[in-house]
Amino acid sequence: MNCIIVDDEPLAREEMQALIKDVSNIDILGKFSNAPGAMSFLKEHKVDLIFLDIEMPKVTGLEFAQQLPEETLTIFTTAYPQYALKSYELDAIDYLLKPVEKKRLEKAINKAQVYRKLLSDATAKSTIEANTPEFLLIKSDRRFHKISFSNIVYIEGLKDYVVIYAGNQKLITAMNLKTIHQKLPQQFFLRVSKSYVVNVNHISSFDHHNIYVGDSEIPLGDVYKKDFFMTYSGGTLNPED
């Protein structure tokens, strides 16, 4: 996997480069101080992953992310936590707050590498063949996989695909999140953001901003917050409390 770093602060670029080299073997193709310079580079080179600052002159990181090729993954790096939900709406792999912690960066890179492999594997060609009241039937690599609804922990939308997390399995299929959500039992599976559907039976805890499912932290979108609180708590909790 290769990457580029886009940040208007020279020191931030150098620190990110050093951290990336310290925790991974990713090939760093270049560092850029602004989005236009990075976009010019992308026209001539295939880039797997971009570490992208948000607050930049000329073109912000959020604006730049909307112009990226479908196959390019993004990890936002910023000092501003208020952009987190917006970043997930842009299918970002992760959102790292500055100063970036080494362990947190390593986790984000591992996630990006898993997604890159999923998107390049034959599993990316999998399709949902049928659904019953109890399971989905997914065809992948000439085999049919039975995925019980009770085993599905959550589903993440990733560009033109969804990733189904079921126990130790990660299955990816070409389908948008809205379509697969319609195939699931609505009383158990809640849409909690633009990019996530969660099985309520696997929720460990939650607050006004995130839902925790095992070791996974899932952002709770403002648009979905009221319905989540009302549905999950049976109307006993108010998202404004």
C-alpha cells in the first residue's frame, strides 16, 4: 500500500511522515501543503491512501475528499473534533485528532489495509442472493454463505460497497447501505449514521456521540440520533438530556 500526506503545516507533515514510518511499511509517495497540489499528483499517480488535514487554505480537506477517485481511501487528520461526523459521511476510513497518537495511527492504518484487501479480493464481487426472516444468503467465489441476522454485529457503508461484520467474518458486497438495511429485520437493525447500521443486540453502551459495539466505536449521526434514542430505549430516553 502507498500513501500521500496533505497538510498545510510543514511540521505536521514531517511528524506524520515519521509516525507512519514508525508504525508501518507503507510507501510514502509524497507530501503536499494544499489540495490542488495533491490533486495534480493524483492525476499522474495511483494513490491507495491519503492522510488529509481538514482546515487548509484554498480547498479544505472535506472539499478535496469529495473529488477523490473511488479507489482512494482517506484518513482525516485534524485538531478539530467537530468535523468527525462529516468525515464519515464522506466514507473516510478513520478520523485522527492531532496530536496523533502512535497506537491510534497504527489502528487506522491496519483498518485501511484490511479494506484495501477486501476491495481487491474476489469477495468484492459477492452478491446477496436471497434473504429470509432469519438470514442472508451471500454468493462469493462460487459459494453461498449463510449469514444469520443474529450474528451480524454491524454493517458499514464503504463507497459503493457494504462491509458486513458477523462474528469473525468480514464480508463485502456491492450494495448501498440503504438497500441492505431494507433486507434486515427493522426491529433489530437501526441506521445510526450515513455509514452504519447496527444490530441493537450487540450494543455494549452509547452516549450522545458514539455507539460502542465490543471494541468498535461507531459515530451516531445527528440526523439519526432522535430515532435511535427513541427506538432503542422504548421512548424512555431523550437525546437532548
